[in-house]
Amino acid sequence: MKNMEARDIVLSLPQRFNPEKAEDFAARVHLLLSGTGGGEFTVEIEDGEIHVEEGLHGEADCKVRTSAKTYVDTESGKNNPTMAVMTGKIKVSNIAVLARFIQCFEKLQ
């Protein structure tokens, strides 16, 4: 996990994906991660499968905007995700979709 950039973490989502937790859930999430090591990504969950692509594709059910550093700190457990959203470090267009989306993944090791 040491020195992973936000891009690396996003692209590793398929390895942490738990299809059983994604049962009856479908969503397209756009991640807009600014700064060094970031980028724009589309993560789609449908029919118990996940697809991650660089770039923004299709219409998102939820958009998440933050800095690459904040994303890394949140994924690695350094930041409390609820506080990051409440303080505006992470901006989310649909918190209900994001909450369900997050449950589909194992924690970053």
C-alpha cells in the first residue's frame, strides 16, 4: 500500500470488489480526483460485475470530487470519510448511492 497514488487505488478496485455485497445493486460512479496522481475515472457496477475505466463515460448516478491526496488518505484510513464529506474535502452528488457503492468493496490493505 505504501506510496500508492489515487490512480493505482482506483484501478485496484476490481481486486477488492465483493460481488455478493453488490447483489441487486447497479450504479455508475464518476471519480474526479484533482492533483498529482489523480485523474478522472468511471466505475460501473452491474449484475455483480465491476468495470473501471479512465475517463468519464456515460451519465453518472453519483459524482465524487476530491483531491487525489484526500482520496488516498481516506482509502488508507488516515481520514474519516464522514468528516471529509461534512467538511467539504469530498464533494458527493448522491450520498445514498455512494454509501451503497462503498459497501461493495473490501478495505484497502
